Amino acid sequence: METGFYRMAGLNMELGMSHPRVLERFRPWKIERADTVQIRMKATPEKIAEEQAEDEGRPVPVWIREMNALYRGICEQLPAYGGMLMHSSALMMDGRGYLFAGLSGAGKSTHARMWRETFGERVVMINDDKPLLRNVEDGSGGAGRRFWVYGTPIDGKHHLSANTEAPLCGICFIRQGEKNVIRRMLVNEALPGVMEQIYRCDDMEYMVGILELTDELFRQVPVYELTCTVSHEAAEIAYRKMKEDM
């Protein structure tokens, strides 16, 4: 096992991993040293075996099990630092972060691709599958806090991610439809969908932290529902509405 220092989501981490493909995936986040470490996690054989049990007999490559074990252990320590994982496709445009979420097959990654095709180099993919969110000091010198979205190595089948971050300015739930229509959701409408996409576990302290973070997320970040076609027009309509509400 190779142990090293990494910086992800603004946190210093000491991580242990073995498989060459896992080491390669995490390499962009590796740092030489860290005077202080917030998160420690090793993908031990026992942790990997737990992932195998979760797979329920499905043929999952060993390196993916190792990476999942490592990431799960990281995520379960995040609430102590104002952080959590939200299953979504995250991108940055003009320095602002946006998340696209929804049920499996809803078209999150496809809609993100429409943004890249429509807006070109103005768009940077942060993470196409499992970005991290953190509620951190906003840096203005006051007492305010703000959610940021961060790239991670766990980035879905297309492997679209970057070691970058952006202030989170909107969350958009994607639904397939025949017309392009976007509307802002009420909190009680958006809550079930948001909770469905946030990583959860059986630990009570963890879940209390997640609920507190989710409450603050709704205070800070507008949530939308976009019924859309696979089109550049859908990207333009979504961006225009979310930009208007800033």
C-alpha cells in the first residue's frame, strides 16, 4: 500500500491505496506534504471486502472497489468539515458552479455536454458524477459562509473532472421532455430529490451533520427543475434563468 498526502475539497488528506489505476486517478490531487491533516483513510483489504459485499455478486473490477472504499471513508468524515457528496454533474461557467442532478438516465451528463457545446471554453467540467460540496467561509472578511463545489477523482464513466472548485450558484434537476421549460422549486418540492442524491449512511452523528448542511444549502443555493430536450436551446434557457436569479 502506498500512503501519501492529497488535497481535495480544500482539505488535507493522508490516504492509503494500492492499485495502480487508483493511484493514477488520485494523482492530480496529490501534494508533497501537509503540516496538518484533516482526513485520514486507507483502502484496507477489510474495507474493500465490505465494498464487495455491497456489490451483491455483480462483476465489479477490483480497482473500482478499492476506489469506492477509499471515497466512502473520505465522505463519511466530511460533515465535520462542512462537507458532503452530492451525486450530480458539476461544471463551472464564468467562475460560477452549477450542479445537474436527477434520476439515473435523466440526462445529467448529456445536459452538461450541451453546455460545453453551446458555451465552449467558458465551461470547465468540475466533476461529472460525484463532486463534493463544502460550506466554507466566503473569504470576504465577514462572518458569512458559502457553498463551494469541488472536483474529485470519482467522476463517472466519462472521466470528466478537474482539480478545481467554484462557488455553487445553482442546482438543477433534469427531466426529459418535449419542450424546454425551467422553474425554481420550493424547498418542500426540492428536498426529497436533494436528499436522494446526497451520500447517506447509518451513522447518526453523520446524518445529523448532513441534515444541518442540507438546511443551510437551501438557504444559500436556488434549486430548479428543468424539463428539456437534448438541445443547445435547453442549455441557453437553463443558464439564462439561473444567472437572472443570482
